[in-house]
Amino acid sequence: MAPLKVLICGGGCAGPALAYWLAREGHSITIVERFTALRATGAQIDLRAQGIQVVKRMGLLDTIRSKRVEERGWSYVDSQGRTKATIMSNSSGKGAQTATSEYEIMRGDLVRILYDATKENTKYIFGVTIESFEQYDDRVVVHFSNGCSDTFDVLVGADGQGSRIRKAILPPGAEPFRRLGVYMAYWFVPRTEADSEFSQSYHCPGSRMITSRSHSETETQAYFVLKDDSEELRSIPKAPIQQQKEFWTQRFRNTGWQTDRFIEGMRTAENFYCQEIVQVITDTWYDNRVVLLGDAGYCPSPLTGMGTTASFVGAYVLAGEIIRNPQNLSQAFANYQNILQPFIKEVQNINPWMLRLGLPQTQWGINIFQSVVGILCYLRVFELIARFSKEEVGGWMLPDYPELK
């Protein structure tokens, strides 16, 4: 059978992970990325559970390990920076990960690893977007922003939670977002002696949290997180950058700990990013020869810590089903959704009560949270649970595809 001609929209993690498998099997892969160069930027992400198994099968685990962020654990601190509780990472090599994964890595480093692993047999086109496409029984005709058009066997939407490919295949008016009422902004600031190899989180009243994570000897990531169900806040991530920064400044000014330092760093930060935390929930993962992958189809949200893992697992299953059913893509896509959906439902499971507990509204709630977590850490409960838990999330077993050599 002739190789499939596959177009992947999105050059982040999910798209290149799929390209890695398909190109190795001789298929013609093109990745189109709207940024003018490889977008090797972003904050700290991680791999967990079945995602680690996929990376092992890709043969990239040692490469990722060589680039990982050395984060020893996650601490909760008070307004004076005093540690109230610390959840250590599980470095035993057995069981599940804790709040800090054994495979913490900067997004830019992971993107570069995937690019280096695929650039020899995958065509990358930067600075171009997909303007429109038409589907036929045996092909997809795609029109690009540079005026060119081309024909493909498969179009993969791996273009993130705001996916334009998803919007094109969903019914008009469909709402794929599960809104959690949580907003987050992050940026980098110069590292100081106050930073360490532990991630540090500080709660302040009003369902607000500040987190710092140091990924190098010179830089620290600052995160502001806010829970607010007001609908008018949904416009903040789309506002001009200076307006976004002013919003976060007003909401967090004079709240204690290192807030003033982080706000001052935000004023001049060029890598500032703000988003509403949502989940993508839809039963439409594919339509004819167009299929969704990663955050575009089933974003679990950063609150789960499973976004990167879901992308890698999704890419592996989709590639396996395409390789197994190259002459029946409808069957391949149906199998992909049926096999992966139980895993996605598991990783998207967020308990609203736990969300409120993790972002307390009052100082009394913060004190209770820190006391309970402190006792559990003292008794090493989190460490024991992780060490004796199964690595697989929800007991879902990663399928085996001998076809993916």
C-alpha cells in the first residue's frame, strides 16, 4: 500500500509525537506550525504514569532524563516563607508520581527533543496556518494562509485547547469547554537565594495561590492562580498584555510572601502568559479524515498534571491504530477513540470539592489545609501512597502495538 500523506496542525508536543511513530513506518508527514520558528518556550511540564511508558517505547527516556528539572518536592509556605508542609518526589523508581514528577522538564526542552527526533523524516512548515479545508471520501483538500493548497489523506488537529480544527468539525454552536472558574498566569523572574530545588506554593485569602519553581541557576518561574466564577473574567486572557498584567497586579498586590518581587518581575517579563483553565470535553474526536489529538480533543487542564501524558499516550494509540488499519481510517479513528476514552475520562476527573479545598477562600481554610497536609507529610502518607500505588492511572493498560517497531 502507498504511504499515507498526513498533515498535522501544531508543532508542540502532541503533533511531533504522532509524527515520530508514523514517519518511522514510512508515511509522508508534514507539520504546519503558526509560529515563525520552533516554539521551544513555555513553563515546566512533566510526564507521568502511562506517558512514561510511551516515552520508554519511543527510546527517548534517557534523553528526557538528561534535560529534566531537578525538583526535589513541593512545599507549602506561609506569608513569611516558613515551610508548613513538604511533599517529596517519589525517586524510588517504583509506583506513582507525587506532586513533583520524576520527569519534570521545561516545555521548550521537550519540544526540541521531539523536533530533533523527527526533523530528518518529517517536513516542518513554520509561519503558516490552515485557513480552511474540504473533505471528500478519499482525501482532504487544505488551503493555507500563504495562498497554497494541497491534498492529504489525513488531517490531524493538534493545535491546542483553542483548536480551530476542532471548531471546524464540531456542530455549529457546540461548546467543548468545561469551565472550572480558575485562571492562571506565569512568567520568569531572576532567581534569588529565596528560591530552591523545591517548588513553593503560598495561599492567600480569596482563593488565590502563588507558586515558584526554579528550573535553572538564573531563572525562576512565577505563577499566580485565582479561582473566580465571574463570567467577565473570561475576557482577561484575550485582553492586551499590559491590561492582563495590570489585572494580576491589582488582584495580588500586598498579599505577602514574595508577591511584590514577582509583580515587579512581571512588569518587564517578555514570556508572560495568561489563560483560563478549562477542560475540553467532546464526543467528536474525528470526522471522516480529520482527527483530533491532545489538548485539541481532550485537554485535561494543567490542574490534573496529565496534559503532556495524555498527548503522548494519545499520539501512541492514534499511530498504532492508523498503522494497523491504513486502508480503513474510519475504523482506525473509531478504535482510537474507543480505546483511549476511558483513560481520558480518568485523567479529566476533577473533584469540585478538592478544587475548593486546594484554593481556600478564607484564612481559616488556608490554616486547615496547611495543618492537614502538614500532618500527612509528617506521617509520610503521600510518599507511601505513591510508592505502593500502581504506575498506571485508573488501572488503564497501555495497549501494545507490535506494528510500531
